[in-house]
Amino acid sequence: MRAMSALTGVLYAALFAYLGGWYTGYWSGNFSLLLFVLTAVTLGYWLAERFHFQPARVRAAQALADNDARRRETLAAKGIARVDGDVESARQEILRQPWWLDWTAGLFPVILIVFLLRSFLFEPFKIPSGSMVPTLLVGDLILVNKYHYGIRLPVINKKIIANNDVKRGDVVVFRYPEDTSVDYIKRVVGVPGDKISYLNQKLYVNGQPVPETALGQYYDEDGMKYRPRFSEKLGEVEHQILVNPAEVGQIRARTNFPFREQCSYSVEGVSCTVPAGHYFMMGDNRDNSLDSRFWGFVPDENIVGRAFVVWMNFGNLKRIGFFN
């Protein structure tokens, strides 16, 4: 028992050290992997409790009760009817689950439910930057549908059951190709086979300009300035974007990303043909988004899920609701 208590203490110390280093930026964390490990470890404790520790406590408590019953029978045979001592409190103490099982095996059902929900159904995210303004604001807490594009195995993110195809106009969370430990959120503007051009701040899909309508000025709180706002129709999705003609500038590739040869850069902008199994992503805040124009295509295996609702914004409750 002491060994198990010490082992559990070491595991908790390691967990807090990992979370502390993650929080302070000493290393990047992987929450999916952490949740998987916690599920596996608490499952081990739960099985040990179910088939070893709990039966052992029950047997010890029963042995104590049996010994007390035999003692009383022996004394009764000698004519002693009143016997001091009550073993019930001691029996309850023996049956009580120790702290190291309560904080491991006892947490397994909760951790398992969270693991299954997060891995296969919905996952929460917080919007960290203004690249998707005005659709999503900094501080928006969103939900991502994990099964919309298919069922993927946790941690390794391998698709095992296909569902809906990724479509132009979808808002998607994905693992950043240059650092898969980081999650990004952008809008899909190009699917496999599409030729995407962003020239002079205008978006073209397969040679056709994407329809847009001016909507007046929008106050961008992140940049603390007014920006021209437009309604854009991409595929079947109509949504809003910010484009500031005064900030036009040359787009340059940051790295020699995979399939770089399928993109051409000029003073007007960039044109790319989306390779098979990949997508072209852009932020709705077109002049304040680091996206596929700069670092290339997103492979299908990096897709996490489709974002669809703001479930909370503690600074603005009016933000709660579905979005395009």
C-alpha cells in the first residue's frame, strides 16, 4: 500500500511538472496525448481496484467480522452475554478507499468520457488571434465537430471512417504544417485540384473571381482601426471578410514548403494549384492572416474538425451562436 501511495505521488508530481512547464512555455504540450495517457493510467488503477484492491479490502473486512462473531460465540458459550467492543467502525475503515485510488481509479470514468467526447465528437478551442475577424474574435470559445469529416484515431489522427468531404467555405481547425503541436483555424478556399489565385487582394477560384459585396466599415478592435468589410460567397457559404486596399503588398513564401513548385508568386500576389489530399486555407482578416499564401498547403491528415459555433465569450455574451 505504501509503495502504491508513493508511486501515485510521483505520478502526480510528474503531471504537475509537465503542466507547469507547458504553461510557462518551457515545452509545447500535446493535450490529446496527455489525455490518452491519463485514460490509460487511470484505467490501470481502476482495473487493479476492481479486481484486486477492493476484493482484498472486502475479504479483510469480512475476516474481521467473522473473528468478532466467533469471539462473541465463544464468550456466549461461557455465559458472557455482554461483550465490549464494536468492530463496525474498524470494518468501515478497512473498506474505505485510500486516497491514491480515489484520485486515480475514481477519476477513470470521468476522464474516459472526456477522452471519448473530445476524440470523436466535439473539442473546444479558444481563438488566440485576429486572423478570422470578423467571423471569429479573439477570446471566442468555439466547438469543433470532430466527426464531420470522418472518424480519426486519437493522438495519431489517422482517419479510419470517412464522412463528409471538406468543402470550400468551411471553417476548419487543423494542425499547423510547420509545427503539428500547434492548432490553427482558417477558412477553406481551395480543395484538391483547384487553382487558387489571390491577386491584388482579390480571390479567384479556378479562374473565376469570388463574388463579394462591400458592406461599409468595420472597427477592428484587435488592430484598433476601421477596415473595409465585404460579404464574400465561397462555394455555398456566404461570410464576411476584411480587406484593406491601403495595405496591399507583395506576398512571399516563408519557407520551401511541400509542393512549392505548384505555386507562383508575383508582385500581384500568388497562384497555386492545390495538390491531391491537400487544402488551401486563408483567414477572413485577409491583411492580418498568416496562412496558405505564405506557408503552403494543409494535408488531409492534419485536419482536426469543422468549427461551427461560439459557445462562450466571457467579454461579449452576444457572440454566442452559430457562424458561417
